[in-house]
Amino acid sequence: MGEQYYGAKASMNVWAPRVASQSEFSLSQIWVISGSFGNDLNTIEAGWQVSPQLYGDNLPRFFTYWTTDAYQATGCYNLLCSGFVQTNNRIAMGAAISPTSSYRSSQFDISLLIWKDPNHGNWWLEFGSGVLVGYWPSVLFSHLADHASMIQFGGEIVNTGSNGFHSETQMGSGHFAHQGFGKSAYFRNLEIVDWDNSLIPLTNLRVLADHPNCYDIQGGINTVWGNYFYFGGPGRNMKCP
């Protein structure tokens, strides 16, 4: 049977990580996933990203994404193809997010909630406290027409590198997880939406870093932040050549 999820919520702090080349990006996001990791993978994604290729600058920008065939032919960012339906003109898709967090200084985060409307089956996106941005129509999807089988939170970068070296593109703040608050990027108050449309805390959080010498992650739980984790890193460094 597997797990069944009907949405996810988290707050993530916003940074302006360095992106080393035009063809690379760095993002922090929520993934709502269903289907196998074969050609029929369905995902809904939302968060912030720095993508010089997409936006022509290095500012962190609010974004959405979706695909129904594991990123092959369907889906796109923001409103670059039909799919995501924007219902609110106060929040621009692809808008730069300001202010951003700075090292050993003020921290700014955004709260995102994705949930499935039990009546019409569409997946809605809420920004901050109660601002509905728009929805992904149920008809876009095969597997996600019903429910999600996996929720992921975290960061991702594209590593094109050069001369066999790892990219210097940063993830999160560009600092490793162990540096903690004010220095490292975080996700906090991780929650999922269950079958009866209730927000409940995560119970089975598994933390995973694909290349821990380049970017890493540390999870925790407390009464104020609920389930949380710090993550990120500098990319290329002494241990990540």
C-alpha cells in the first residue's frame, strides 16, 4: 500500500547562494511526489531558486514546477507552459524574494503549504499565512490525480563543474549544516497533510545528503521548530575537489 500524502508544509529561510555558471542553479524546495522513479514520475515542486539562465540574474526567486513524466517532455517552471493556474495577482511567479538571510545576521524565511483540495482534487499552493497563489489541476497528473506517495524537503544544485572539478555553486547559505542558526540554511516546522486534510507533524523524517563532503544535512526536533533540519554547503572545497 505505501504511504499516502495529501500535501506538505514547511518554512525555509531564503539566501542568495552563489551560482558558478549560467547553466547551473541552486534551490530550496518542497517536492510532492508520486509514481515510480521511472518515466511516469509525477512531481509538484515549490520553493525558491537562483537561476541565472531562467531569470537573467542571481536573485533568489519564488518558483513552482511540475512534471508527469520524470522531467522528460512535460512540465515547466512557473507559468512558462500551461499547467499551474495562478489565482492571485499579488504574488508574482518568479518574483525576487526580499529581504534575504545574511550570515551571522538577520534570518528571513518563507512558509509554503501545498495541499490537495478534497472536493475538486486540485493541488493548491499557499504562500505565507493564508495567501492562495494558485493550483495545479488534478487533470495534469496520472499518479498525483489521487495522492502523493513521497514528500521531500531540501536543496538541489546543478553541477556542470569544469575540468573534472566539482562546481563552486553553493547550496543554501553556502555553509555546512553543523554551523547552525544564522549561518546555515534551514527548513523548520515540517508537516504533512493526511487523508482527512489535517496538518500533522512528520513522523518518519529521513535525512540524506548525496555528496556530504560538498553539501550536508543535520536533522533535529524541538518544541518551537518541530521537525527541522539544517543543510547546504559550499560545493567545491578541500574535501570535495
